[in-house]
Amino acid sequence: MEVLKLENGFNEEAKNLLNINSNYIIAFNDADNFYAAYKGNYLIGIGSLWKNKMHPYRQYISIVVDETERNKGYGTKIFEYLKHKTKLQKFQTAFDSCNVGALSFAKHCGFYLARKCYCYEVTKTELKSLDVMSLKDEIYVVDDLIDNEKLFSMIKQDYECKHINVNPMAKDISKEYFINTIKSGMLLSDSYVLVKNQEIEAYFIAYKSDDKVVAMGYTGTRVSKEKYRSFLYDIICRLFSKYDVLELEIDGCDEDAMFLGKLFSKKPIDSWDAYLRD
């Protein structure tokens, strides 16, 4: 097997290989390095390495091997080759929980499960009927806030805490860069905060998906579960008055987001799992 660096994007051979594995290799322009593995003149695998500016303390890695060439040791050889192409020897990868082959290969290479992310859609009919307190006088649209600095400081603090055990946020990320990242695509008119005595007690950040679909972005709280439940329930009802579908993206290590998921009867079957190797 010979491994060569790809310099000018994916050729047709590579595109054909990735056609059924598109979720597992990052876009060519977003990665630092791509490598193609050949057996003779036949492309049997592609490996990629890249960094994440927000989370730079692990080397992201993906490997795809042609289905007809799996379980022959080629994937392991590509992994060993990629290991020698980076000084950072802490790795991170991700794949569907239902991908038995990827799971077996990851464990074989020394990776362990670090986080599950549940991505699924819910509708109003799947929202549980709950007894909640009225918080109408304490809930504000983010777009109506005169000063949202406290909000973004709170989101940043929560973001740092919730990611620290998987891949911490970069220490040199400026507040301005973080805020611009969070605000990109954010629906200010559909994002809400819970405020009492001029202090933000909880937040729900929404993002645009399409005319009938709204996506959950970030949520967090500093209040009791009962009050947080009432806040979320109010927000969700407001969103369902405008949209048919709510897209959820819930990290298993995010207690606030997991709590939101419990407001619905629908339970996700599969997850997008992050695996680490130290």
C-alpha cells in the first residue's frame, strides 16, 4: 500500500469513494491535510487531518476505506501513517452510533467514547402536556435587549464548561470572535432570555433552518429545574406558533440541553458520537 498527499482537491476516483461516506470526511477546503491510499493503481482509502480553531487541543482525524478492502489492515496502516504526520498526538473523530464498522475500527485504534450528540426533529404533537408556572413578565426576546453583553458572556461561560472534558475551547479565542460565531445565523427575534432583577437567569438561542423549521442552538440556566422547565415550555410553544418543526441538537454532556429533550415524548434512536484517543 502506498500513501500520497492530495494537493488539489478530490479527483473523480476520490469522489466516487466518498460518495457513500460523505459524512466521515470533512470538505477538502476545510482540512489541513488529505492523504490517499493506493493498492497498485487502485484507490482504497482516504485519510484526513484538520484542526478546529475553537477547539485546538486535539487533532481531528477521519479515515474511509473502500468497502471491498475493509478488515484487511489497510485502515490501521492509514491511521499509523497519519499519526506520524502530526505532532499533536491527541485525536478526535466522530461517526453515527449505528456504524458498527466505524466503532470496531475506532476501538481497535485505541479510541474511546467521549460524547453522544442527539440530532432529531420534533413537532408540537410530541410536546408533553405539563403544568408550568407563568413567566410571561420575565421572558424577553433577545432582539429587544438594549445590552446583550451579559447574555453572550453567559453563553461563553457555559460553552467553555460544557466542552472542557472533550476538547476545551481555545484560551486565545477573543470575546468578539466568539460572539460573531454565535450570532452567525442566529434568529434574534426567536431567541429568548429569562430576566429577573436585571439578571439573566436562562436563555434559548434559535437558528434559521427554513420557513417551517427552526433549529435549537444553545440553552442554559441558573435557576431551578421547575422554573427552567416553565421557561423552555413557554419558548417552545411560541416557536410552534410560527414553525411546524423544531430541530434539536443535544449533547449528552450538556445537562441543560438534555433537560430540554425530556419535554418531548419522542426519543432519539441514533446519535452522532465523538471518540477520543489520548
